[in-house]
Amino acid sequence: MLIELDLNHNDAQALLHHCGEHQPSSDDLRENARLREALETLAEAINDAMSPRGESPESSEAIDPRLLDAAMAIFGDKKSAVDWLSKPLRALGAKRPRDAHIDDALTLLARIEHGFGA
């Protein structure tokens, strides 16, 4: 994902509504088509982000068990651990912990556990 937005549910609903209702009004038909396509793509991404997700096979089966166990010990439950392991982090060079080298991800978890932050 190129852009990550931190929106509450109401803000996301409002943005979704705006994406669906906005009609491009440029005199350039190609520009209108590009803007309409961008708004449709944004609306689809917002809908995807707002829809409840069941646990997919990729969600935890593809994560090294040592990493998952360490994350669960810190975050308290499997869902929170998988969510954290699935987000790109600046401390790991914008990689998701599940995709980073296992030692780097475990070191980051140890730092968090001991209060040194990411």
C-alpha cells in the first residue's frame, strides 16, 4: 500500500460517501476519467479496510512459530500479534516483521518488551 490513513469509522464512512458521490467536472474528459478511476480505487480500498476479515490461511500459518509466539507474548493474543506482524515498520526498513529476517524481528520485539520502542 502506498498510503496509510489512520481514520476512525465515521471519517472513513464520510470519505467513502464523498468518493461515491463526487462527479469530476473538468473540461478534460480524460482527466475526469482518471479522477473517477482514482476515486473508485480509493473507495474500494476503504471498503476493504473496513470489512471484517476472517483469518486467512496466510495470516498465521506463514509466520515463523517463534516469531508468532514472541509477538503473542507481548501483544496478548493471536489476532493482535498477527496484525502487528503484518504491518510494515520503519524500524525494519518498511518491511513487515513477518517478512523481515527472523533475528531482526525478534530483536525488535525484545526492544518493545523492554521498553526501548521501535
